[in-house]
Amino acid sequence: MYNLAIPDSKAAQEATRLVYDISPEFLYNHCMRTYAFGGTLGERYGFKYDRELFYLASILHDVGLTDHVCRKHSFEHEGADHAERFLHAHGFAQDKIELVREAIIWHSSEIAAAKQPEIALVHFGAGMDVLGLRQEDIPEEAFLYIVETYPRLGFKQAMIQLIQYDAGLKESLLPDNLSSSLLRMGFADWVTNAPFRE
């Protein structure tokens, strides 16, 4: 039976509770699938990494898309700032905080693939869940377990609408925000054409 353990540290538990409380369910499930898919790929590729830091970066990587943060800057930077405050309050060393920050900032960029394993795996996990990237490296048993445990809940349309909403909030003040840039590059079509039903 497939199983990818979730860290049980106090910081991990509180981060999970935070994201669950402030996110729509489809977005919370996406963050959990990002961790699960990224971890599955990490095992397949033989990566050695800090599981807690990878989990914290995964669960917090889209916190900048929630109304819990100020929603005035590009969401990946808002998310990184929020994660930094959270980790600082939990006593994490600055080098570990910086790693989580980078994972969040670069999660949608190919740049992440060449960085530390924790950063690369957030990128791989999110890319798999949003676009189906590296799907061939996910065993069928693992895929089915992950999507049954954390259902997609109409993820495609909900995520497109969330990115459009975020872009609309920021377009006039910050035209190069990540959401607007993604939409200009074809995000809606990429997600619509991903190899998932919803």
C-alpha cells in the first residue's frame, strides 16, 4: 500500500491547520498533493532531503493566493513572506527559512529544478498536479491513492478562476505579477489540457 508520511512536528501540524483554515478545500488539497507527488518523485529519483522543510514549503506554497495575506504583491512573494514569519515564530534557523522561501518563490519556474532537492520537489509536485508534468514517473498505485485521499474537487476550473481573480486584484498596480504573467503565457489552456478529468 502506498503511503507518504506527513511530518508530525508542531510546526508541520500548525502549518497544516493554518492552510486548512484559510484555504478553499480545492487549494488545500492541491498543496497536499504537491507534497505527495513531489515526495513520490523524490523517492523515485533517489533524492535526499529534509522532509519537514519540504512539507512546510509544499503546504505553504500557495498561501499567497488566500485572502489571509495582503494580496497586493505577487502571490509567490507574499507567500514566501508569510512562510518566513511563520517559521521564524517557530524558531527555525535563517538558512532553513531561506530554503522554504526559495521553494515558494520558484515553485512555478523551471529554475527550481536545478536548486536544492526540497526546492526542486515542490516544483515537481506542483507541476505534476497542475499540468501533469512527470506523470510517467508516478506509479499508478501512488497516483490513485493520492487523488483519492486528496480529491481534485474541480481543481482545473477553480485554479484558473483563482489565478484570474488574483491577477485582477493586482494588474493595475503590478502588471508583472505572477498570476498575470501566467495568464499571458497561456495558463488557462495549459491547465485545461492537463491529463486529468477535473
